[in-house]
Amino acid sequence: MKAHPPVRTCVACGVKKYKANLVRVSIDSQGVMNIGATNNQKGRGVYLCPSYACWNPDSYKNGLEKGLRVTMSKEINNTLVNYHKDNIDSPLGEPI
């Protein structure tokens, strides 16, 4: 019997997608934020769709704070915005 692929929920829009189609944001025990592929990241994590709308800070703020158990800071916000610009900057929501 073949195992089904894991499904996760985007913290911004609430849509469930396969884990491979989402971007994981995590914070490790030292407080370092990691963003990217879902493999081999340690710590508390949340998932975001690669769609343009989900990377708007107003969309993910509450879900990110609750899921990661952190308070949004300028540093966290800048890290996410820079990752988005460098990797996902597509208004059409194209996958990575």
C-alpha cells in the first residue's frame, strides 16, 4: 500500500495543499528563522502558499504569530519580504 503525500494548511489563506507545494517558515531553538523547502528544517513551522496574495504581511500575520509562537517584528517581516522578492515575486502566484 502506497502512503499518501502529506497535506498542510497555508496560514494566510487557509487552503490545504500538498506539503511539497508550500513554503515552510520555521524558527529553531536559537530563534533563527528558516524559509524554504520543507525538508530538513527543525523547529516550529508554518506553511505559506507560493501565491502572491499569501505573502502580504497582513495576510499571514496572525497565523504566523500563533503558529510560531512569536510576535511579528520588523526583522521577521523584512526576512519574509526579502525571501518573497528573491524567490516568489510573481503577481500570478506561480509555483516556485
